[in-house]
Amino acid sequence: MLATEKAPLSGAFSFLKRALWMAVVGSAAMSSVPFVNTPEALRALAAQPSTPCQCNLQRCAGWESVNDTEWPASHMQHLATLRDPEAYEPTFEEHHPNGTRYESADAPVALKFFPYNRCDVFACGRCQQHVLRYTEFGGYYVDHRARRLAAQLIVE
């Protein structure tokens, strides 16, 4: 083939082109779980009964780092996402009207604010405890964080 001729896309490259389209933030293909966009819907999930469990997620009353070796993946069921499929870049603004902080166990769960607008909702298959999870991306690190979901903390 001459340097000026264009090679046809091979199967692998055409697949890559389709895969990149599917991964675009805001595309319908981004998530295979339902999008929860109201406090009422999230409260309904959080209100489901749970039982005591000995998993290490019990320490996650506020946002805690939970690396892949600590995350009990074999028992976790991915239930929903709080990520708006229409929002290309969700806000980093936090919601703390009563002076709480990001890591506070009593911080409000506000769906349109950080980090909730970047979360997925999971349930433990053993105890049915609901957990929020998102990934913090820093300049040189990736940090998976989790917080147990408490219905009484969910706000508008």
C-alpha cells in the first residue's frame, strides 16, 4: 500500500469507534441501571429493610476510602445511578447548610451536589444495606469511596 492510500478500518478499529461513542458521558449506553433523580426515589431504596452485617462497609457512615480489595464485590448488587445522563460535567459544589463537611456522618445526601451527582447505589446481598459509591480522581491517584445510605439524611 502506498503511503498516500488510506487503509480501511479493520474490525478492531471499527469496534473501538463504536465503544468510544458508547462511553460518552450523557449517552444512554453509559449505564445499565436506572437513573434515580428524585429524593423520594432514593428514600424508597434506602427505606428497604436491612440486617446487621459484619462487612467492612459498616465503617462507612461518612465518605470513606474503600479500595478494590476491601470492596465486597461478590456480594454487592449495582441497583441504580445518581449520575444524570444529560450532565456532561456535574458540579463539584457541595451542599452543607448546617455546617457539616464532606466526610461528616450527618452530612446531607443532596442528589444534585457533589459527590452524590457522581454516585452509584449498591446493596449488599447479605444484609441489604444500601451503599453509595463514587471514584475520586486526583492528579496522581484514583480513590474509590463509599458511604452507607441513610434515608433520614436525603434532602431536596
